[in-house]
Amino acid sequence: MRKSNMSELLVGSVEAGGTKFVCAVGDEHYQVKDKVTFATTTPQETLARVVTFFKKFPNVTVITVASFGPIELRKNHAKYGYITNTPKIGWHDVDFVGYLKKELARPIIFTTDVNGSAYGEYVAARIAQQPVDSLVYYTVGTGVGAGAIIDGQLIGTLGHPEMGHVLVKRHPDDLKFEGICPFHGDCLEGLIAGPTFEKRVGKKGQDVDQSDPVWDIMAYYLAQAVVQQTLIIRPNKIILGGGVVNKIFLDKVRLQFKEQLNNYVEVPKLEVYITMPLVENNGSATLGDFALALKQYNQK
Amino acid sequence: MRKSNMSELLVGSVEAGGTKFVCAVGDEHYQVKDKVTFATTTPQETLARVVTFFKKFPNVTVITVASFGPIELRKNHAKYGYITNTPKIGWHDVDFVGYLKKELARPIIFTTDVNGSAYGEYVAARIAQQPVDSLVYYTVGTGVGAGAIIDGQLIGTLGHPEMGHVLVKRHPDDLKFEGICPFHGDCLEGLIAGPTFEKRVGKKGQDVDQSDPVWDIMAYYLAQAVVQQTLIIRPNKIILGGGVVNKIFLDKVRLQFKEQLNNYVEVPKLEVYITMPLVENNGSATLGDFALALKQYNQK
């Protein structure tokens, strides 16, 4: 661990995933000063490790938690700050924010993992001198989720979005596949989440050849989500992240998008409109968490 | 025409539809002081009638135009204020705002017909002491369109939404119907716009018995749009307007919505969450136009 200058302004990030947690400390310029990654085990053990990490940094002012969900984000709700009805064993109804506030006595910002990533991409676009007013960030991995920003604000009045669970038009060559979503069967997540590879072609995504037609089927569905956002939010850009998305797949999604939209509305060149994350190595959420924390600190 | 008090603050509304125009003058309390309705003919003739109407009211300060589209809403665009690539004969590339500004020399607010209605419903909810932060307003008539408000702001960065053209999962009993959208075939509009009744069952919507299964098919599709908004925007309420929507159909949509969402996220009671417009007699857009004009006037 590097020593931090005690007078330096620092902020914290907790990327709370279902498999692993990434805790990080950053400075005013979004530079990571220290970082730790550990497996997600029981809430008691995992949250204690979060506390131990941040206790080493008394001058971390605000900490943003970007968590797997569903989580309660309505501030006037009795369970604000909780992970709520997750199927993840042991994590149902865990008072994430309450525990951290008690142990660390610092302001905690609470949002979803994809919201953290969306905000990170919003900031990254500014840093890259390609600022946008709005964007949507999808992750396609074990599940499918998304966050959206309009005029700098994350959207969601009644709670955070659950954009992975919309219904889509079925691909004619895929009508027999029932989908894997326990709630909806063949919603978007049920049709394109990572585990669908094993159900459809009997192997893991990373082992499926890029020429396998299953990729075209996946692109057909994901493109529908991109069309939806294009017609509903009319954002400046749409970012596709998560383990399932690679460059060849991205091109397939762009192609399907072009066909489906059929030039109905004007969009930027697809190479800049539908992209992979600007921040490399899955760092979008950490950057977004730092930026959200700095924003809150500076507003005070 | 009633005489208006010359010192009174007045605002204007132009509801510009493909079939008819409704021009209205209102006061600070959203009360209609005068109103005229005429058929949409050529742009020259129709816009001249708009000008003639408002010239009678020199103390109308700001006029909001809620127009059929597509229209150009990006203020930095060379064609800001135009009706752009509409299929409506004669109306392609008409400089709606430019003409009114030149003839009337007053500030003009320009938005879509559904945005005007969405804003009207937003204001109506406040007047009814049931304020909301966000809502989505759909119209299902000759076409399908929608406007959305988040925290009081109409959404759409690259232009106005075109929410009617999303793809949807096909109903198993409707797979042979190709849809009527010239751009997308079986997008939402292609499957549920008013003219689909004649294609599917050979008569106009108002003549189709409520027990005809075609209504269940339509509800299946419209419910998907409601689910989409529920999962993307998480709004406080979703309003279904337009000639196709009636109370029995609304109940069918609620039923399908409940099945499709499968309690995945919490929403208010469906009787208040999915509703018909609060403003009666298609008055939502006029109210919204008045309110948008008053908002701009008061900001100055």
C-alpha cells in the first residue's frame, strides 16, 4: 500500500459484484491511489473487508458504492441503501449503506453497478474531449443490465432501471429456445446473457467460434435494445460492455441495428454511436464512483 | 370571439395535427379564452390561418407549437423549427417556427404533439394534487408515438423520441400479420396503429366488438411498450391516449402488463399507474402548450 498525503482530497469506490468486490481510493484527478479486490462471500465477511480497507484512509471523504441488485435507491423508503430481493444466498435484505455509514462515519452514495459504469463512461467522454449530454451503458455478462444518463443525471424515478428484462422480437432461427430468465423466460436477458451459450450450443461463450450463427442471433436481440434506446431516449451514444461483448460481436450488433432502424431517425456514425467502453479493463465503474463522490463533495 | 382584457397575460397553443389544427389562447390559470379548429390543408393556407388567429391577440406573449412530425428540435441545427421528412404531401421541409416568428414577432416554443400532451398530463397531475416526477404519454391512433418527462423535462437529446417504432415480441396468434409500417413492417406502430384493424379484421376500430380477440393481441403489444418504459425510465405513471384506447382495452393492457412484468419490479397500483389522460376531450396538448409557454415567460 502506498502512503497517501494526509492533506490530499480522496474519494472511495466500492464496486460490489456478485462474484467479487473491488474497493479503490482515488484522488481529485480520478487517479487510483490504492485498490483491493476480493471474493464476494457472506455479507458479514465481505462488508467487514470493505470497512477494513477504508479505515486505512481517514481522509477519504465520500464513498460511492456501485452494487449488484436489486437495490433500494428511493431515499424516503425504509429500506433505502439495502440490497433487496436478490436471489444471491445470504444477501437478501442486507443494509449495505447503513452498515458502512455506521462503521466508517462518512457520506455514502449508493447506486447500481451499471449506473456507476454509465457515469464513468460519461466522465471518460469528457476527459477524452468528446463530451455527451446523454448515454446508455449496457452490460452483457452473467446478466444483462443498463444505466442511462440524461443531461448528466442517472435516470429512474421509482428505482433503478432493469433494462435487461424487456421483451424482444424473436429471431426466426431461434424460436425453439425458451430463454433462461427465471422471471420472464425469453426476455432480453433470458436470450443473451452469458449462460445462454451453454444452453444453446453446449459450451461457454469464450469457446464459441465467432463464425457460429449463435452470435448473429445474439446480435439481433441486442440490436433491438439499442434501437429501443435510440427511439426512446435519443442518446448521444450507446455503450456495450460486459464479458459477452467483443469487437466482432459489436460489428454484428451495428449491422443488425442499421437494418432494424432502417434510417428512421438520424444517428451519429455507428463507429462512435455504438461502442465498447472508453475506460479499459472494466474500470468504468471505479471512475464513475470517484466522479460521483467528487461531485457530491464539491457541492457541499 | 370573446374580448380579452388588454393587460391580461395570455399565452398561445398550436396543436398541429396531420388532419386538423387547433389554435388556442389561454390565461395564467390555463383557462381557454378563445379557440379555433380548422383542417390541415396546404402549409401556406394552414399557417396563414394560424397567423390570422394570433394577430387578433397582440398580448399573447409566448406561443407553443406541438406539431406532428418528424420535426427538427435541435436548436443548433440549420433546420431547427422545421417539419422535416414527413410523408404528408406538401409539408416536407416546412419552416414552421421561422414563418410564425416572422409573421407574429413573438417567441415560439416548438415541440412534438405527444410532448405537448405529455407535458399537459404532467401539469394536470399537479393540478389534481397528484404530482409526479416522471411520466410517459403514449398516443395510439393513426400512428403510435410517445413523449416522456423526467424531473419535469421532456427527454430526447438527438431529437424527439419516436417510441412507436420499437420491435416487440410477436403474439403467437398473430404471426401471419406482417404489420403496416412502411419503414419497419411489424414494429409497435405497424402492429397496433388504428389502420391495423382494417387490415386484420376488415373494419374500422370503432366497429370492432370489444370481445374480438384482436383487442387482446393489441393489448399484448402495447403492454410490452408499457413494460419497456417501466424497466427503462421507471416513471411514476404511464398514460395511454389516442383514438384506439378505451376503458375496456385499457383493462386488457393492464392485465397483459401484469403477466409480462411478473412482479419483477414494484409499481403503483395499476389503476393509477397505467391510465387514460386526466385531461378530457383530447385537451392534454393545449394545456401542456399553455404551461410550457407560461414556464418560458416566467423564466424571463
